Amino acid sequence: MESQLELNQERLRLVEKIKNAIPDTISAELKVGEAAYADGALSTKHKRLVALGVALGRGCTNCILGQTMRAFEAGATVDEVLDTLGVAVAIGGTMGMAESLRVIRLLEEMGRL
């Protein structure tokens, strides 16, 4: 079984590499993210939870891990993350459930479930 925490650490390592490889492009992308996730009509926390739902629907492992961690950094609770999983399952059926299991595994590894 693959460790979600290890996958996330590898994701972070590779992000640093791509920042160094194509700094202008990544810098521009990060600025878009800063604007998109800034508090507005929705809080940063809620935007990260929305992004997690989208990532679950798209089946993007790196996005699922990153958005879960970012949601926690923005103040999301385990219950809020679990509610987001519930919506992903409702919309995506078994595929939503399958992708949500990655978050469940991550929560277990973090000792939060």
C-alpha cells in the first residue's frame, strides 16, 4: 500500500524542482492561485474545500493531496473534509468514492481518523 504522506512529500519535492526548472511559468501560475484562493465572497478555507471536491472529481492524485493539506492549513476541520468527500461520492458515485479513499488513507496516516 502506498503512503499518502510519502506521496505528498514527493509532490512537494517535485514542485521545488519544477519551480527551479521553469521559474517564470511557475511564478505566474502561483500568482493565479494566490488570487483564486484569496478570501473573497468565499473564504480561503471554503475555496480549498471546493478545490478538493473538483480534484476528487478529476481523479488528480497530486491535487487531492495538495488540496486536502491546503484545506487543513486554511483551517478546515476533519468533519468539513469528510463532508466534501460526501459530496464527491454523491456526484461521482463509485468513482467519487474510490478517489475519496485516498483522503481517508491520508487522514489515517495523519492520525486524524
